[in-house]
Amino acid sequence: MKKFFKLGVTALLSLGLLAGCGSDDKQVLVMGTSADYPPFESIDEATGEIVGFDVDLARYITEELGYEFEVRDMDFNGLIPALEGGRVDFVLAGMTPRPDRLERADFSDIYHEANNLIVSKADSGIETVEDLAGKAIGVQLGSIQEEEAEGVVAPEVDGLQIEKRNRIPELIQEIIAGRIDAAIIEDTVAKGYLERYEELSSFLLPHTEEAGSAIAFPKGSELLEPFNEVLNEMKENGKLEELILKWFDE
Ligand code: ARG
């Protein structure tokens, strides 16, 4: 009897595995992110786990829809290729739907709005975009901040040098070390670093588009609609506001 039971369990488990299911028989969705973007996503130093607003949002939505989910960390620049290559089912990475990305991925409704700041050392004398003439400005590789630097800032000032890095903390460390003069970082994310490092200051980068965040899916994904439905429920039932208060203290 016992043996029969065991065999049964093993068979069920392997069936589950074959069908790509978790131990409790739910399908596992893989979320791609770039965990360098607190409070959206970062690695909790104590546990090594990826935590943040985006992770909680994904947890809520996938739970509501009856899926398990796991998070895969990679460079921001690799997220759209991972969607295209079918290595992840969706991306939550504070990612902004922009025309070039809409050609390669489908996006949910916006779940958070943000603006871009110029962050530099408080004693750098950089207080306006004009002050960036001849300076080195850092941006995350493949981000819309890279587009802003090239399309909006560079045409306005002479001799701007654009430095691209894979991870946001690298940009912060290089400003502090004096290897770059400033960086373009969205307000929600910059806030944490500005609080942590007193030697930094910031101002709003004018004339740029809002950097709203949305969930990205492979083109034609059937997940888009159900995810949007839950997202809109969350806007109505206060769940989204709850997560915003938890992570952004706005
Ligand atoms: N919102 C910007 C973009 O879409 C930056 C997002 C960066 N996200 C991250 N997890 N590092 O390009």
C-alpha cells in the first residue's frame, strides 16, 4: 500500500515536472528583472533574495491567476532579448514602454509614473543642463535614460561624454569616486541613493518624457490580458496603493 502510494506520488510529480508545473501543480512563470533598481527590485543583502515593488506586484498577480512564479536576474539590456528568446515569460523591471520596445514586446497598462533626475555630487557645481558641457554623464545601458542623454541632453550642451554601465549602483559609485560627473536616474530610484549618500544632490531633467513603468510580455502573449485585468482590479481595490505605500513611501 505504502509503496503503491509512493509510486503514485512520484508519477504525479514527474508528470508535473514534464508539464512544467510546480510541486503543487501550478504552472511556473519566469519573471525577468534587473535587480539593481531599488525600490522596484534589488537583492536583499541579508537573505540574497530579490525583493521590491515589482516582485510583490508579480507575486500578487500570478497568485490571483493561479500561477507560481520565479525571478531571474540579468542585466537590463538583456531583458527584451530574453523575452524574445522565450527564456522568460514576462519582465517586471521598472521598464518604460517606448516605441522601439513596443515593436519587440507587448506592454501592460502603466503601473507607476516617474521623472528623470540629474544626480551629481552636491559640490560639483552642476545645477542645470548647461552645466553639463564638457562633463561625463552616466546612464544604464539600454535604458530610456541612455536615449535621453543622447537625444535630449547631448544636443543641448557641448562636449558631453556619455558613459554607459550595466548596473545603477556602478553609476552611483563612479559619481562618488569622481570618475563620472553625473548620471540620469529616475526620481523614485534616485531618492534612495540621495538619502543614503549625503554628498549627492539632484535636479529635475526638464523636457523629457515621463518614465512610466509597465509589465512587458513576448509579442502576442496570452498573459497580457489577464495580467492587465488583475492590475486594474488592484488599482480599484487599493492593493496597488498599498504596495506603493510599502515601497515608495509617497
Ligand atoms: N525606466 C527605465 C527604462 O525603461 C529604466 C529602467 C531600469 N530598470 C532596472 N531594473 N534597472 O529604461
